[in-house]
Amino acid sequence: MSKQRHYYNITKRNAAGELEYTKRLLECDDKFEQDLVMLAFPIGMMKDISSVLKNFKLRDDAKFFYSECREVVSVPEKHVNEKGEGKLTFMSYFHTFPDSVSHFFDDAIVVVVLHPHGKFNEQGLQDYNMIGYIHANIIHFKDADGQVREGYYYNVLRMSEATVDGEAIYRRKRIFTTVFSVLLDLTIINDIHFVYANMGRENQGILDALKMNSERTGKLYETYPMRNNTHINLIVGSRSSAAKLVDISNDTARLKEYYQKILALRENYVFNQLHSEEKFFNMVKRILSSSKTSKIFMLPDANGNMAAAGFFINWADYLHLKLQNPKGFFKVIDSLRITDNILYITLLVGDTKSVKSLIKGGAHYFRKNHGNQVTILNAHEGDPYFDIKKSVIYDPFVYFTIYDQPAMLERMKEKSKDEKGNVRIFIDTPML
């Protein structure tokens, strides 16, 4: 039986410094018996979260709020299905909050779900536990007609695993479906017609929430398979390939050339966000200014031309990962204690032979210079580098999209297809 809840959609501060927000009613299907406080606000307000919390009569301790964020975001991300199938279950420990997350997407809408205790301090402010945390990152992409549209990319979706008397009081109360109600309501009030996200291993709970909330709001959803490949840098790395790498991170002319190759390959991908040079350089500046060790490498040919290039993002500058209950090859990896420093390679361009050498060189460089022992490479059918990204250590992941303009999505999908008919979706985000 559904119930009514509400959340506060905070948009900005006015000239007087007051919060501008609306109270939005929702039809919810969670089974949690107590009140919830749900807030949606621009990520820039994280820096002044104390005044935001105080406005809603909540404990205005920023350090406590950030600690709650870190605790919830560090909840194991279980890339397994409802049967427990899947190898990759990990915990993401961000070094600082909110800085470590804001560098990946600078215009996200943060959605938090808080459980107030009913206990008040001397200022009359109520204490709380954080139940849920998610980003609705604002993206801009071109549709099938070449028009720039605004959409959302969801990530960092976490739910608390707090227990009382051994019972997971939040996860088992279907609060996840209520989080989706908030997210879909944001698409309605902000006139968003397309969103997408990576759900990890196909999960029946997420699919149920997608189906329930999509039908309620008159939206549709689809899923897209992809493959998360994990490589051991000691095995895949090559010293001779590393010696050929050229760092073009601060070479504007080479970066412009690199961008044109990215555009040539991905221009027609569904939800490609790098549709302009300005968007590309903004992303590069945001990542490289916050990660002093991340690099953009190119591999030159015999004449010094760009044979291949890629963005090598050192996730260790932002977070470290800890595998939980590893299985198979991941058990070996965990025993070696090498998962803390992850290298993520994205936006690869060039001929396949050169790209393979580029990956091998980057794997060696980051292992030797920054202690990155593991590299993540994502791929899907239609990726020209699918075969060279493959690893014996992998997990099948699933992206999903929620939409309410099926004709336009079909046209975008048709435009994205390769010569074999594979629909290609943009998965080259700096953070899953």
C-alpha cells in the first residue's frame, strides 16, 4: 500500500541569502514506519551544508554530516544479482568529502535521505541518521537532430546497511524505491526526458524499482549490457611500451587533436556528453587540477603523429577500494592487497595495435610511479577495443536508461549503431 511523503527541492539562495525551495509530495511504496527528511540540492551547497540543515531544524554540524556521507557512500557496492552471482563487491572510501566527489561532476544534484531521531539539542535542532545518498549529475548531450539536451547521469547511489537487533532496518523497508520516486520527480519538475546510470550486476531489486516508478510517472526504461574488465598491471604492463608514452596533459594543440579523434569515434554515441571542445577541456581541467598524478598519454607513430591516446585517471587520488567477500580471481587479488590504488583508463582512441601498446605502457608507468596495481577498462559490444580490453577477471554490468520520448531514443540508438548493428552508449564518464 502506497503512502504520501514529501521532499524539499532546494534550487538556490536568493539575494538575501535565503534558501529557495519547494515542498514536493510523492507517492511512495516503502515500508518504513517512521518519518523521513529528504533533501535535493546543488552540490555547491555542500560547502555550506550547516545552514541548509539548520533551515530544516536538523543538526547543523557539517563535520557530522560529511562523516555520515562517507559512511553511507562507503557501504559495499554489490555488483551481484539477487542470487549473489557476480565477482565484484567493493567498498569505496573517498579520502575527503565533499571534495573527492565534486571533482568528477561539478553540477550534480545531491539527494540525501535522513532519518530524524526525535532527539533535539539545546538549539532545538534534531539529530538524524543518513539513510541514502545519490548524485543526479546534470549532463548535456545532442539528440538525433543535433539539438543539445539536458539529462541526468545517476551515480554514487548508496543505501545505509545500519541494523537494529540484527535487522537491516533501511534496506529491507524498500526505501530504495522512494529514492527513485525523488529522482523521477526531479526529471518532471526540471523537464528532463532522459536519464541513465550503471546499476552494476543486473539486480532484481533495482529492476523492480525501475518498473514500479517508471509506470507511475508514465516513463519507460531499457537496459544495456557492458563488461567491467579488471587487469593486473604487473601482468599487463610493459616497460618498453611505457618508454614510448608522451605526456600531452598540458599540450593544448595535442589535446585539441585528441579531442577530434574522440569526437570522430563517439560523436553519435547515445548520451555523448563531450559534444563540444569546451565540454572536453572543462572535464580535463576538472580532473587534472584535482588529481596531480592523472595523465593524458599519447603513443606516437614513427613520424611522431598520434597513433593512440587515452585518459589515465588515478582513482587513488580520490578514493581507495576494498573488496568484500572476494571470489575466484578476486580472492587472489585481495590476498595480494593491491586493490587500494586503482587506475581507470577511458576515452581511448587510435588503431587497435597502438591502443593495446598504450594500455600496456600506462599500466607499467602507474604501477612503477604511483603504486597502481589494478586497471579498470569498461567495454560493450560495438567498442572497437572490446577484444583488447577483455580480461579473465571481469564482471558483466548493466546500464539503464529512463525516458519518456521513445521515438527520439530509437532515433538516437539507430544513429549510434556500428556496422554490425550494435547500439553504442557513452560509458566514458570519469567515475562509474
